[in-house]
Amino acid sequence: MIHVLQLGTLDYEAALRLQASLVEMRKAGRVGDVLLLLEHPPVITLGRNANAANILASSKKLGAAGVQVFECNRGGDVTFHGPGQLVGYPIFDLRGFLATQRPRKTLGAVDFVRRLEEILIRSCADFGIATECVRALTGVWTKASNEGAPAKIAAIGVHISRGVTSHGFALNVNTDLEYFNLIIPCGITKEVTSAAKELGTRLLLDDVAQSIARNFGEVFQREIVFVHTLEQLLGWSMGIPMKPPAELRALHEDELFWA
């Protein structure tokens, strides 16, 4: 079973702390596999392999544009998160999933990333956007045509600690692509696109979230259960009503816990 929690808009620092808490709880068996779906205010993040030179704008320009900058422990280089982008953070224990490639018995990092790419490709197809993987590049790209080269529509960067995943993917749905002019995304000088640009119309993020969740269930072969609050998530995972730990309640309580 995968529990899906949609959080709306959540600032990046709070999301990092929330992931860290859920990762420790997943390691301890206090929660099951969880998929967080959310948006971030404008933020540039640097992964473990990031080259700071791939941030093209000055600190002053970033501040004027209301863009924060964070370093984090995910894989990958520099990327952007912002409004209109659907971000997904799977907190999964990979030891609970069987590998598709031998000789491994349980899911490994590369196979996990390939599954994330497959989910994003399927979800793009749900809305009539043909996408694919590009050899030697992580993420999802529109298919090349006579009119142009492939453009990146989704980025992926993960962290795995003792078999438990964090971070994940970012799918450009209605994202303002001008923000990507502030960086060299993932250190790759290729075009970035969005679902809205490809389709010529905006999509409802909730519709995209439903597609993503359904495809997670199909690709990982798990039942999908939507929960509305962290209280509900923890109650479901433990099988009894309960209050969330204090460190979770402290994470932007006004944003994470609704009346």
C-alpha cells in the first residue's frame, strides 16, 4: 500500500524537515510507504553534485525575483521548483519491492529511478504528451520531432539511506519557464518545457496528481490510498487513532494541519 498525501504549497525548508522525519519513521516501521505531492514557492536547489556556476543569476537578482537557494543531499545538479510544478517525494523502503532485473532480489537505486521515469511518461501520455527517456540523462523529455529537439519536462533527483528513499521528481505542469533562465538546469544546456506549453492550455494540478498517484500504483503494483492530513496518515499506518509526533506538528502547523 502507498499512502498519498497532497500538501498544497509548502516551502522547501519545511519539506526537507518533513521528509527527514518521515524517513526516520519509515526506517523504524512507524509509517508505511508514503508519496508526498506538493508545490514549492520559487526555489533553486543544489544537489550533491551541483556546480554553483550553473546558477546564472546573482544573489541580488534572485532576491529581487523572490527565489530562495538551498543545498540538499539529493543526487543531481541545480534545478528549480516553483508554482505550477508538481513535486513528488516518495518515502519508500525499497526492500519491500522486488527487483525487475536479476541478480538483485530487491529494488535498487537505478531501477527505482527508471520506475519514476516510467510513471512520469505514463502521466504525460494521460494528457496527450508524448515523452521518453534520453540515453545517459536522468529525467523525462518530450519526443524529438521534425520541428525540434527534445525538451525536458520532468527532473528527477533522489536520496537513499539504508534502503529508504527521499526527494524525487518535479513535473513542469503550468510552470513559468522564465525561471529556468536563472540556471543551467541539471547542468544541461537543453530546452525546458511544461505541459501547458506543449498543450497550449493549463492543466489542473489536482488532475495531474490523480494521474501520478494512479500510475505509482500501477508501476509499483501497490494499492493507492489518499490521506488528507498527517494525523490521518499516521493513524492509518499504525492502525489506531493517534497524534503526530511533536517534530512533525512543528513543521508549519498552519500549512500541514487543516481544521
